[in-house]
Amino acid sequence: MRRVLLFAALVGLVMNPSSLLHTQTAISTGADVLIKKKLDLVKGRRVGLITNQTGRLSSGEFLVDALRAQGIRVTALFGPEHGIRGAAGAGETVGDSVDARTGLPVFSLYGKQASPSEAMLRDVDVLLFDIQDVGARFYTYISTMKLCMEAAAGKGIPYVVLDRPNPLGARVDGPLLEDSLRSFVGPARLPVVYGLTIGELATMINSRGLLKGGAHANLSVVWMEGWSRGMRWADTGLPWIAPSPNIPTPGTADIYPATCFLEATNVSEGRGTPEPFRQFGAPFLNADTLAARLNARVLPGVRFSPASFTPISSKHRGAVCYGAQATITNLALFRPVVTGLTIIRVLLDSAPGEVMLNPSSLGRLLGIQRAYEILLGGGDPGGLEQSWKKETEEYVADLKPYLHYPDR
């Protein structure tokens, strides 16, 4: 009888292989571990929760609801760019409000006030950070994490970061940020793709005295269980909850560190379309020519195909744009930063006088100022990449004390 049941089970898997996905055990995020094992960090304290729509347990339950169900007193919510529910567009100012679900006050940390004020922290004994990051320096959630850590250090209250997977894993790419270019899209001297989880990054920033005035926060990190750097998102068993409107899939996160540089141009980076950051174009470009020129560069791990689209928001709203769609063919070989700069170089060659490049915007995104003159003068992005190779390698070597997870 046991053999019959085993055979039937095997037949079921063969006939319905997708059922294998439902047997996969999800990793435990920092939020999961907090609820299961680490409530002592917040028990008996008034909690300020910095979060958005990604702040959920693996089960899908919102962390704020899980905390309240455990008798934890949450007194305030703090929302990053895109708001507490992640619905606001890029750069859209979000005001303070009251959360309809919980009745809690929601303080916006994007707009006039990027850091919690003294008044916002009046009823807070501990700050808890739980937001899904994407592993790119110019994605603003790490700035919010750092600014909140500085506020906690200034007030002398504990700061707890609940760790989550870095969708880009161990990858490191791009130049380290020049100090003169620090901004909300460049909070610290990091490469464009920095190869750390949010918890590891918080530990490094705090340990190295990179907070304002060299301060050190009373920092705790609740580490994940079961995650390793070699994991793709599908390996985690976790659902993908878009961390912002224009990162709808893990694949978008992979290409984002390349095509986000197009924000420094007048070419659409695909915002307002079903394929943001995976396609780009403008009304004045020729799709076939652009794709052919990009493929002629033989960039490793990526191919381009002609594309046309009509954005419903952002650049060239309502106009038909012609350009290219990028497909990553080998993630291990893909070099996002040189890919993004090569796209700009090819765009400048394809439509001289029509493609505009903003020097200050490119400097803030890339982290170095000289790239504008080199690209505008016809310079090779590959040669530019060689100029920062040594410092990036030194950065990787210096990361070892902060790496909590195995590479396997």
C-alpha cells in the first residue's frame, strides 16, 4: 500500500510539476525571526516602524499587524519614497497622514522631511526598519535607513534593522561615490552595486563611523535564516512584492542598475509602461538602428531587440517612443554599469543634438563627475570602467568583516 501511495505522489509531481513550488520552504526574513525569536528587542517599548508595502512576514501578514497581535505597542509609522503603501510615483512628494488600516500616524520621510524629527520621535522608544531594498546605491531606501539611524543615534534610542535578501546577491559593480557628490541617491562612499544586504550595510555604516558627525547608533540587526548570496529571488521561496511601482519583477531589479542612468537623459527609461527599465526610447530614435548598434558593442550577458511603446506617465507621456528592449542572457557575465554607460554613448551617437545628457544628474547617479565629459567627448565606457576597477576591488576586500551570509 505504501508503494502505491508513493507511486501516486510521484505521478502527481510529474503531471503537475508546479506543485514542487508549493513544497519549497521560504527563507526566514528578519521580520519572521523577530516575531518568532526576538520580540525582546521591542517588548515593553513604544515602537516606531519604518516600512512600506514590503514590510510583511513570509506568510504575507503585515509586520505592523503581527506586532500588534503579539501585544507590541506600535505608536508611529514612517514611510520612505513612494509612501507607506508604495503607490506614489518616483519623486512624488508624500505628506503625513493617518493609516486607514491601523489608525496610526504616518510620517513621511520623503519630501520636506527626510529624517525623523524630534516631534516625530516623541512617543518612540525604539526604531524598527523593515523595507525591501534592491541593492543599488541610488535606490533611496538605503538613504532613509541611514538618516533614520542618525536620528536614533542623536536621540539615544535603539535602532533595529530587520534584514531581507539583496536581489542582486553578492554582485559589486561601479565606482565608489565621490564625497562631493553625496545626495539622497548617494548617501555614502559605496559603488553603484554594493553587494550587501540592508542589515550588513547598516552594520558597515555604523561600524565605520559613517553616520553624521561620526556618531554610532545602538544598532541591532535581526538576521535572516536560510539565505545565501548565491540565491536568485526564486530560490528564496518568497513572493516578490514590488518595492516601488517601477520595479515590478526581480528581473527588473537585475537590469535597473544599468538603465537607471537614462534618468540623466531625455530618453524614456520605460516608466509608465509595462516594462520599466527593461525598455527605453524616444520619439526621435530609430528602433532597428539603435538595437543593431547596441548589439554591435557585444556587451557581455545582455542582448537588445527593437522596441516601441507609449508611456502613460513620465518622459514623452502619450507619445510613441522607438528604442530597444534589454534582455539579460547571462547574469553572471552581465556588467550593469558599463552597460548603462554604453547605452548612453550609443544614444548620443545615434541622435546627436537630440539626446540630451544632464551632467549633474549623471554625476549623482554614477558617483563620479568626470564621466560626463568623457562620454560627451566620445570616450569609451569600457576604458572608464578600468579607471575605477582597483578601488572597487579594494572595496570588495574590505567588506569581509561585514558579510554575515555564506556565498553558496
